Amino acid sequence: MQSTTFHADAVLFDMDGTLTDSIAAVEAAWGAVAVDLGLDPETVIAATHGKRAIDNLAFYRPEIKAHEMDAAVEAFEQSILDFADSFKKCAERRAIGCESSESGFGESTPALSPTSAFSRSGSLSTPSSPTDPTTGARRPSFATRLSDMLASAIPEDSVLPVFDESIDKKRAYADIEAAWETEADAVDRSIRILPGVKDMIECIPDGRYAVATSGAKTYAYGAMTRVGITPPPVTITADDKRLKAGKPAPDPFLLAASCLGFDAKRCVVFEDSPSGIRAGVASGATVIAVCTSHERSKIEDCGAHFVVEDMRKVRCRTEGEGATTQLVFTVEH
């Protein structure tokens, strides 16, 4: 283990997978989109990770018109928060003896709605499951859990290729719906703050850090406030009309640095996803990649200057006062 010390003016944080762990809820929301479209959830989850919902929805739901997109993004991101809160709400209902609705869904579990499927292919690598900060273990992905639930709901002598159009679609959808309800009620997808984040934020003076996320405002502010993080005055979200492009383009980080009043080349970017890391590198910032949502092997070749397990491997202190303040970082790597 070696350590490196360097100076910077400001910090630009990604949010999901970097500050917060809401990957399980995000996976569930994109899994719902995949199932609605008759696509493989694992492929869709991998392809959408670290990218803006507006870009992903434009790709997977091309029927959404331009004037409808803001509402579609808000509804999708609210579904993420609903998934994050569903386990707690289900537990509260069970505690007072309430039953789920007649449709089979608890009112806190976002329901599936059948849509006409269309086919798109893709074979991107799947992000590893997010880390549980209380145990250090990685939580199994949504696609894995849903597949296990679905398999257990089908008799052993049945052959049910869920995404094959030749099968009884009504039966397949009913099986998926039942597995969905069971899985949603059984898994805690609560949003969590990641290791080392609280200490890092407390070390940085006000006005010296920003958040630049691929999430829109509904999701970004909802996720941060759920774990006790106050969104900083400079929080660049995916629905910011000043952005011409999202990650992996550098635009979110360049805008965040500009709003803080610093050159991005004098900033530190904390990121967890390949697209976010590439965006940080393209901005000219010093990029610290954290292995909180992906295995090291999936992100170590994306150009980050440092790759660490989590933010506990990075220390920050200040030198000087006022406008001359410098942030001094020491990275164990």
C-alpha cells in the first residue's frame, strides 16, 4: 500500500454509487422497464448504469415525445424512490395487519404495466452488486433476485423461456408479476450513505464542493436527503437545461466546476461508474474511482488517476484561509 498527496481547489462528487447506495432501487426501476418491454433485465440494467434517465428512456422508449420526456423522467425517478421506500412501508403495513391490494401489489410497490415489446440487443458487462456498508458484502443484483424468485415460482417440470414470444405471454406475465411482488416485499432497497462519505464532506469547506449526477432533481434530492446529506448549492442534475450532454461527456463536471468558480483541472472528481469516470477524465480533473458499485477490474482501465475501495481510503485537510484555501488530499492506493 502506498500513499500519494496532492493539492486541489474543489471537489466534484457523483452521487449514486459514490455518495449514496441506491443501486438496488435503481436496478429495480430499470428492471421494471425491461420487463414491461419484454427485454432481459440484466442487459438493460448494465446498459443504463451511470447514464441519465432521459438518455436511457429515449433509447428504450422512443415512443415518448419530446414534450412528454420531462414528466416521464420525473415519474421514472419517483419509482426509484418508491422502490427504495417499499420494504419499510411493507413492514409497517404488516405490523398493523394490513393486506396488499387486490391486484397483488402492496401500494408501495411500483406495479408493472404490460406494454408492446420491441427488441434491442446489447451485451454490456453487468455492474457488480452494491456494497452493504454494514457488512462489507455486496448485495445481490435485482436481476439475480428476480430470476431466483421467478424460478422458484415455476414447477420443476415446466419450461418457461420468459422472453420467448412463442410462450403463453399472459401466463409468463402473471409469473413475473408474482415474482415481482414477492421480491419487492422481501428485499430492503433503502438508500444508504456509503463508507467514508460523511467524514469526507465534513472536511471540505462550504463552497468548495458540488454534486454532478446523472439523476434528475426528484431522484437526486430525494436520495441525498434520505441519508442525511444536504444537497450543496451547486448540485448539477440531469434535467439541468444548461447541459448539452450527460456522462460520459464531461459537461456535468465542467458546469459544476464553473458554478463553483474553479477550473475543472484544479478539481477532484469522485466517481464509481465507467461512464462517470470517463466524464471526469475528459473534464481534466483528478479522478478518484471508488469500487462501491463495480469490481475493480471493471473500472481500473477507465482512466482514473486513483482507484480505491471506498472513500475511507482518502483523507482531506485544508491549508490556508479564505480565497487562498487549498484542499490537501492523501490517497492510499
